[in-house]
Amino acid sequence: MEKSVVLQMAQRGVLTLPKALRDQYNLQTGEQFTLLDLDGVFVLIPGRSKIDYLADQIKAGLVEQGESLESMLIALREARENYDASA
């Protein structure tokens, strides 16, 4: 398989991966992908990003400890103030 493939967007933004790629990587209908947008350079990764998975785990742990977005933002502001004061 070539290292680059030209795809054409269909209605509703649908892109079809060539059959050779789907076969080579055993990609099945309904499979999830992660799309990274690097300033207009798109990277398509089969499966869910490990970063998303880790972020969900961290979030679950913080929620279990009773943390909220507001409490974390307050802690961040305090850490920044302490950092600025020590600089």
C-alpha cells in the first residue's frame, strides 16, 4: 500500500478508507478512530487515544476525591501566585 492516499469527502463529511488499508489493519465497520488536528495536518489513529483514556481515569479519580473543576482552577491560581511570588 502506498504511504499516501487521496480521499474524497462525501456528503455529511464521510471519508472512506481504501479496502486495502482496511484489510491490512483489520479495520471493521463501527470501529472508532482518534483524529488529531496538528494545525491542519490530520493524523488518524485507529482506536481511542491513550491520552483521552488517561484523562478520563484522572478525572474519575479526582471526582472520587470530591474535586470539582472550580476547586482545581482555584488550586491552579494559587500555585501560579506562589510561583510568581518566588520568582
